[in-house]
Amino acid sequence: MVLQSLKNGLWLSCILRTPKACFWSTASGGLIVQSVSNDVYQNLAVEDWIHDHMDLEKQQVLFLWRNSPAVVIGRHQNPWQECNLRLLRQKNIKLARRRSGGGTVYHDLGNINLTFFTTRKKYERMENLKLIVKALKALRPQLDVHVTDRYDILLDRQYKISGTAAKLGRTSAYHHCTLLCNADKLVLSSVLKSPYKGLKSNATPSVPASVKNLFEEDPGLTSEMLLDVIAKEYATQHHIDHHITLINPADETLLPGISNKTKELQTWEWVYGKTPKFSVSTCLNMAYKDSVLDVKVNMDVKHGRIEVCNIDLPEQWLPPGLYSELVKSLTGSKFCPNETTTLVTTLLRACPQDDELHNRWSVLCENMIMLM
């Protein structure tokens, strides 16, 4: 055991490092585990593993985790609709799709993630959120925090500090939520603002909300303090020892099959390919030399791939054969800037050696890539 120090008068947890591969079966009643990883795909894989493998009739589980910068979308959401993908790529922020429903959230190390695992019969997210509020009040009685009917936690009656999502299996269930302690709000607001226009989708849209960090209310708060007080309240309510077991999500001896779960969550087919069918109908205002050219683009995208593609170009701007080849190449390809860049580069090599033609082709292709 490792005893952590006193912080701000709060007795922090006694962290128990239990021998590998045995603590799942030896603990009874309830279990509190915390990931040592900050990788979003590994931590989401742990959720899947616990949901699929744990006997939640015997023990309920609280899973504590934090991620390096990442945007996490709900199971039935459209990433092009939910966030600024170009900005994510520029800032090297990961994009992940979880298996639960709900809206899009931004994660960084100032954001805490909590997952409550139970049987489906015992699933009760309102009680879980009340547990969090009770813990916060125990830590800072002056905090004005309460749970709404939408299963959010509000600070000062107006600022969202926690959002909720859930997965209900046949016999098992989990409810997970965020808790904003000291997240980068500038990055949060910029990456969760989609620049894409003319996109129509039946995907689940996120509901915008004003957010605030608990740190803004009380600069003395830290993520570690919040994690500990919530774990302590969970232990009290479930009549278990206040022990947090640290787990490594890459440990196959502890979590057999976890690597495959992690790999699947990173694939293009899962992150983008699971997007519900959508359409793009927009007008590209292409600047070329001293003029601006209006080009109408209509596309249907299914499973993340372009199913139908129409580009309405002015007559004589490109040879019909070259235009047709572009449309033909895009149809069936991924709605993805990297794949489209590779396609147009290949087509450009076959383009007639004409500077004017090359310039026009490049302008069109650059604008098409910007759509994605």
C-alpha cells in the first residue's frame, strides 16, 4: 500500500495495488479501479472489457480515468457535424467514438471521467450523479451544484460541469459522465465547433451548453482531490474499503483480449465508418486568379464512403473527361482528406501537360479536400 499525503485537510486515499489477475474475483460487493493510462482508446476499451467480462451481479465497479486531449463522440453521431476535424488534426487531438449514446465531449487531463458499472436491473444514473454532488459538497460545502432532469450537473444553476451517457446491455449496464475540473475551455470551445456547411444528417446532435471549470470557482481544487472524494463517497455508499486499484489497460494478463478492443476503437471503420448516412450540399467559392468561381457540390456519404458525387462546374472550365474521372474516382472512396489527396495526386499525373489546366485542377482538388 502507498499512503498519499494530506491535501487541503482532506485525507486522500490509500491506493491498493492488488496482485494481477486476481482482484477481479477476490473483491466483493464493489470495486474502485483507476487507469494508469491517459490514452482515450485504451480507457474506452477498459469500459468495454468490464462490461463484457465482469460478473456485475457479484460486484459493482467504479472506473476512474483521465485522457490526454481528445474529442469523444457518441455511438450514433457524425464527427463532421460535431467538431472541427481540421483543427483536431492540426493540434494532434485524438478523435474517438464510444459505444454509448449521447453527445460529444472534449477530454484533457483537467477533465475527470467516471464510469459506474452495474447489472441492468440496478442501473440508476440519477443516484450516481447525486453521489458525485454529495462528494463535491463534502469537499466544498459552499459549492452550488445540483443534478438536472437531463442528467447533467450544473454549477451556480447555469454552468454545465458534467454530461452523461450510458450503455444498456442485456444484463449489464454502465453510466459514464465527465466532471470539469480544470479543462482548457478555449480548446474545448474551438474544437467542438463544426465549420462544415450544407451537411444534412439524422445522426444524434449534441446540445450546446455553457460550461465552467470547478477550478474557476475554487482554485484550490485539483483533479486528484475530486477523484479521491468521489471514490470515498462511493466506498461509503457501497460499504467497501476505500481502496483504489490501479490498472494498466495494456496488460493482457489482467485484461485478456484488451489489445484487440483497443485496436478496433482506433480504426477508421469504427471512428468514421460508423457514422449514420449523411449528405453534403454546398457551394464552393473558389478563388482563381482575379475571379471567384461558384461550384455546387452534392454528395451522399454512407459508412463514411462517398456513395453519390456530383460537381457542377462551369462549361469548358475543365475537360469533360478529366471531370468525369474525378467524380468516378471519388465515388466509393472514403470521405477523407488523406485518401482524396492520394486520389487527386494520381489523377494529376495523368493530366495533360498544360499549366493552365494544372492550376485549375489543383484549385478544384484543394477545395474538395477542404470539404472533408
